[in-house]
Amino acid sequence: MTATDMQADANSRGGSLQARSGWVIALGVIYVVAGLVALSSLAFAATVTVFMVGIMMVVSGVAEVISAFQVRPWSKALLWVLIGGLYIAAGILAFENPMLTAKFLTLLLGLSLAASGIARVALAATMKASSSRSAVIISALLTIIIGVMILLHWPVATLLVLGVFLGVDLISAGIGWITVGMGFKSRP
């Protein structure tokens, strides 16, 4: 949906995006404040991250088990129940031992970033020489460096890494919402 479509939709409901822009800006401010709180208390932010992952795993596990009863033949349904059970168990483990889960998530994050950077280097090698190829290579190298830095400081920097990632994500999302709200405000 484009901004014009959103404007037309808002006008058809009796309001304008300008009138609603305050709410969007307020949402952005809430995100920024939450990000600053996360950055000021990295241990709290890491714990919140672990609990969010735990909740998502339990919900996913329950969904897997429920969907298993709609699968035929039963041999496949049992496999889905097993997968769902493992998701639920992992989610409960996240609640029971958040520090172990945080360490595992940080290790997984470092490995994923390093692997993603390596894959982008391989992608850049297949591209024709251009400024976009250079941008992909620079991005890939930065991703590899961040991944390796996380791995070199693992498990000591677990709380730092998860807390900073959550805080920065919340702040960047908040700035995005504030920008969208300001854009709505300036539209005719």
C-alpha cells in the first residue's frame, strides 16, 4: 500500500493521516525510549530477548502439534508432534535457564553473521565489477568482522551483545516510525 493509498483510506474513514501522525510519532518515541532503556540495562534487555525467543518457540511448538493432527499419514503426523514437542521443550528451557539460552543465542548469532558475510563475499565474486559489487564486499567484510568479534568474546559478552542488538533495533525502529509520522504530518 502506497502513501497515497493510505491517505485515501484514511480520508474515506473520516480522518486524515495528518490527524493520525501524532500517534505514529508517539509510537516512534516509545520505541526510542525502550531502546535507550535496553541500552542502559543490557542484562535486562538480554533477559527480555531470551524470554521473547522462549515465547515464540512455545507458540511455534503448539502450532506444530496442532497442525500435526491434520496431517496424513499418521507416521508424518508423529514426526510433526515430535518437532512441536522439541520446540516446546526448547522454549521452556529458555524460561528455566535464561543465561544458558542467552549464551546459545549469542553463539548462534556470531556463527550466523560470519557465515552470512562469507556467503556475501561469494555472491560478490559472481558479480560484475561495479560500485554495487564494492558495496556488497564492504558489507560482507563488516558482517564477518562483527561475527568474528562476537565469537572471540563469547560467552563473556553474551549480555552485552544481546542487549545492544535489542537496544539498537528498537531505536532504529523508533526513528523509522518518527520519520513516517513526520512524513504524514507534512502531506496535504
